[in-house]
Amino acid sequence: MAIIEMLSGSPQGCTVTDISTEMGINKGLIHRILTSLSGQGYVYKDELTQHYRLSTRLLGLAFRHVRSMEMYDLVLPILRRLSDSSQELAELNWQQNGRLVLVAKAESPRRVKVVDYFGEDLILHATAGGKVWLANLPEDEALRVLVERGTPKLGENTMSDLAQLQEEFRLIRERGYAVNNQESADEVVAVAAPVWISGPKRQVVGAVSVVSPAYRNVHRNPEIIEQTIAAANEIGEIWPFMGLER
């Protein structure tokens, strides 16, 4: 699994030597594992460059898993309505073991748009979805996550100071949504609202976001902000992963 995760972050692939050096494991063992993965169709080897890359079989497994949870039938109509009304990318990020992962989305119909990919982790301190999730955790837990993950500067507007982020979280809790004003990347803005569920305890399990190029200013559009909050509330009412939060 460590090899698969390394290959997933290397679009050009990795050689046996690359993986061996990064993981501190001898080349013979790495080669045997890659040979086994290749035989099962999960990786393939470029004979010209000697680089190993992931195949599409893992993606197929992921999509079958998502489909088995009936998530598309439940949440995609909501995201599509949000995308249609905003004309931007609408996405759902789900909390999984301290990570926020993109699990469903409706693409913008515009020619110039932001594109995100299934399975991507949100950068918690620099995205609207990440901040709205952290803001609604217990303060000591949010601080622990920030310290463990770090808060690197990704752009001119990135908040990296912990005190500044805690003040931002207080503001987010008051107004019920978070914004990303070119904090995760230049020329990208977003608005996000928390997905709350009621069970044995009320908890935030994810975030719904609308993401756009900066010049379209979705993070300052009151109508889109209201629509994003409404979509997050609707998903919370029919949350398809009940009992899976950890």
C-alpha cells in the first residue's frame, strides 16, 4: 500500500531505485512487490523509461466502492442543482480518519473552470472546505490537527499563523460558512458550508463547496453562499454514510 500511495503521487512514475531509496527497503523486495502488482493489473511498467505507474484498475475499484454506497443516487442531484444554479464546480468532501476527501462532484458547465479530482485530500488550513470542517471541531482537536499537518504558505493570502486561524474559525462558526480567497492556489476562490448529521451526537462529517476562478468571486456572492449552505444542510439530512464516521 505504501508503494501504491507513492505511485499515486508520481504521475511520471517511479523506478525501483526511486521507491527503494524513498522507503528504505531493498530493491529486491520492491521489485517482487511491483511484479506481483503488475501481474494483478494494478501497475504497469514503461519498458523505455523503466518507470512503474498505476493502472486504471485501482480507479475502477474506487468507483465500484463509491457506487456500492449509493452515494451518487443520494447526493449527486443536490450537487448538480448547486452547480446549475452557480454555474461552477460543486463538490462534497467527506471526513475520513482526519482527512477530507473529495467523494462527489458536479462539474461547472463553463469553458473556463476549476477542476478537482476524486480522492484528493483538501489542504485543511487553506481551503474553504478544510477551514469550515476545522472550525466546527472542538478547538483543541482542530489545533492538534493544524500542528500535526503544518500550515505552510501556499499563496500570498494563505493563513499560516495559528492565532489568526483560530480567529478565522470563530468567524466561520458565527456566519456558518468559510471562504477561500486565493489561499490554496492563485486565481482560485471558493465558499464552503459544513455537513452536519444528527446521531448519537451531532457532528460535522464533511463540507460542500462551490469553487471558481477568482475573477468570478463566488466567495462574495450572497446568493451562492446561501445555496451552498442549503445544499450542505440537505445532504446532512440524507447523509449516506451514517455509522461510517471515525
